[in-house]
Amino acid sequence: MIRLETPQDAPFVEALNAASFGPGRFAKSAWRLREGVSPVPGLSFVAVEDGVLRGSVRFWPIMVGAQAELLLGPLAVESSQRGRGIGIALMQAGIAAAKDGPWRAILLVGDEPYYARAGFARLPPGQVVFPGPVDGNRLLSLPLKSGVVAGPVRRARIDRPVCAGGTAIG
């Protein structure tokens, strides 16, 4: 069953992300855009089966140029459950919910063959500029509305205090 994430799910989602991506996730450019920022309310979903959290996805606010857009991730599925369509179902739930919002596009850094199944495609080189090192071949977008998404990507806002090392507090 795919449903909205609740506050009670947060520790399980964090444990799933840690198991799926390890400590190196904190150094990635996409992760840095999330530091001190809360996911968009109503756009975080979990997959639960027999009372066990099997997967999760969150969508985060970012700025692309002067426009507010969305950043998908992390998308995590329990390793023993991969290949069952859980990740695609989670993305589809989030994409459907995001279409009702003001955003023109969802961006992510990931493998095009996998994310293309949900409609994502590689952005033209230089159209969007991520902070920090990002392989341009892995910068993908899914349009939600008409208009070109272009410009530098930056954090949308800071919701939680961030310590000197860049880690969100609280």
C-alpha cells in the first residue's frame, strides 16, 4: 500500500535511507540542497506491506533560477524488495500529487533508464546548473506544466538550523 508519510514513519525512513545510501549520501550535491530544509508537505510517500515499511520517496523545494521547483529524492526501497515496482509506484504517487501544485518541473540526479519509466528525461547540457559536482548525464527532469526550467539550482529556504558542518539540527 502506498500512503502519505506520517511523522511516525520518519525513523523508519531514515533507517531505510541509511541502509540504501550509506554515510556517503551526506556529501552528494542533491543531499546538500536538502540540508536544513523540510520536504514539501503532502509529497512524501511510503510503501507499507504487512505493517513493514518497504520504500519511501520525498520531494523537496528547490529554486531553479527565480522559480520554485521540486527535487525528488531520496527514493529508497528495501533491498530485498527491489524489482517489484515499489519505487515506480512511489514516484507515481508523488508526481500525481505534485501536479496539483505550482511547480513546473521535478528534477533529480539519477539513472535515466530507471527514471525514464516514470517520464523523466535528461536535461540539455547547461540548462540547469547544480551546485557542486554532478554528472550532467544523470541530471533529469519531468515537466509538470509548460515552460522552460533553466538556471542555477539552489536551496529553496532554510527551515531548520544548520550547524557549521552543514548538518541540520532537529
